Amino acid sequence: MSWLIYLTVTSCLGLYYFTPLYNLLWAKKFNPEGKHCYITGGSTGLGKSLAVEMAKRGAHVTIVARKKETLEQAVAEIKQARKSQTQEISYVSADVSEKEEAKRALEEAIEQQKGMIPEYVFPCAGLAVPGLFVEQDVETFERTMQLNYFGALYTVHASVKKMIEQNIKGKILLVSSTAGLLAFVGYASYSPTKFAIRGLAEVLRNELAMYGIDVHCYFPGNMDTPGLKTENETKPQITKQIEGEESAISPDVAAQALVQAISENHCFISSDFIGNLARCANKGFVPSNNVFIDLGLSVISLIAAPIIRLFVDFEVLRFGQKLKTN
């Protein structure tokens, strides 16, 4: 029995150390030049910043969103960033939370790009409507899940089928959130949608490997976007207290960090300390990004997680007492 334990531990450690080395040395390189990059939620925020970064690297880019005016403004900005005048930058106006609309948007994008199937698919469309669970209506939960999860699912499902038909070994980037790794008061309508994205990413990372399609998942914290401003309008005071004066990362900085992480073939990606701490505490069966850093963060999370939990619980209970006395 002792030899079996030794073999298991040795094998696990070998895989744990080998995976990042494989990612760095042998995994296919990220070179979007001349390839079609398809981005939903691409007219503002992270989606637009990713479109700009991909254009800088020579990709043909299609962005998708609902508002035509905002799309046209974004396309003009993306065109200014492109590496070559021969790059096609186009847009499709569609509501990707509707299944048929998501399919139509993809078909139109392929047609506009002269039949080129997207090799890089980044579903970034999403929304957050923070609020206390008992004060929000069920329709808010349905609407958030429909866009954040099903909007991504419809896009990825349709895209992957076309990739497989054409033997395209591309990349899928799903966008979750730090709130998809840890959850607390105020995010009952939002966190479950991002936990669902995380679960989808972990499944697809494994399943789509048989087709040579890489899957990545990004877990950003607060980002300085129009969406954050809208989010803060409904965010409960207790949620703001727990979050504190957290500085919001700019979408441009986030996009640059994200593209670099994809270039290094990282699977689960975060660009701030708390996000990386939560990522390492909830890593599941995905490869490590950096074995030494991830191992260190995993150890830190064993100490930090109970402390953070106690702090959050204390704040919520104190907030509840205030509500009772008012």
C-alpha cells in the first residue's frame, strides 16, 4: 500500500509541475494576426479594449452589441488601432441573450468577414444588478442569468460547432468575475451566473481539448466601465462596506494583462491579488499558471479565507442589527 501512495503522490506532483512547463514550451502559440476574432459586448468596457488589443496584433475583428450607434463609435476606435489597413473591422447589432439572435450575429459576422470562421471567441457581454436578495424581484435573476450565462453559452456553442466542422484549433475566452469564485451579500442575482460560467469553462477546457480548442476563463474584480457606474446605483450599502475603497482596474489595463496571460496559455486568469487568492482556493481540475506562485497563494488562502469569512459575517450581522433598530 505504501508504494501505491508514493506513486500517486509522485504522479500528482509530476503533473502539477509539468503542466506549466508544457504551457510555456509546447502549447500552441497565441498569434491572432490574420485570424478572425469575435467579441460580444464589444462596444464598451473590456470587450472594446480586447478588440483594440486584438486589432493591434493584426486580427480581423467583429464586435457585437445591441446599440448600433455605440458599435459604430467603437469600430472607428478599433480601426485606428489596427496593425494594417487590410484588417477587416466590422460589427453586428444583436441581443445575444436570445438564442436565435446569437446565431444570427455569428452568421452575419462570418459573412462580413468573407466566410472566415472565428478562431478566437470572446463572449464579454454581461450585466450586474446588485441588491438584497429579498428586495429583488425574480425577473432580475432571470434577466441576469439569461445574458451572463446563456448569452455566453449560445455564442460559444454556435462558434465551437463551426470550429470543429472546419478543424479550427482556436481559443475560447469566457469572462466570469471574482464574484464567480467567492460570493457575499448583494450579489445574489450576479454571483450564481458567474459561478455557472466558471463551471462551463472547467468542463469545456477538458472536453474541447480533443478538438485542439483551448479554453480560458477570466475572473476580474471591479473594472472602471459604464457597467460599474450603473451597478453602483443599486449596490447596497453593506456591499460597499465589505468591498471597501477597492480601486477599479481600467479595461485597457485588464485587456493587456488578459492577452498576455492567454499568450502564456494560462487557463484561469485574474489580474489582482484577491482574485488570484480566490482562484487558487477554488482551482478545481485546471492547470496551474505558475506552480510556485499558485502553491504559495493556496497556502495563504487557507489562513486568509476564514478571516475574510468572519469579517464578512460580522459586517452582515451588524448591518442586520441596524435594520432592526431603524
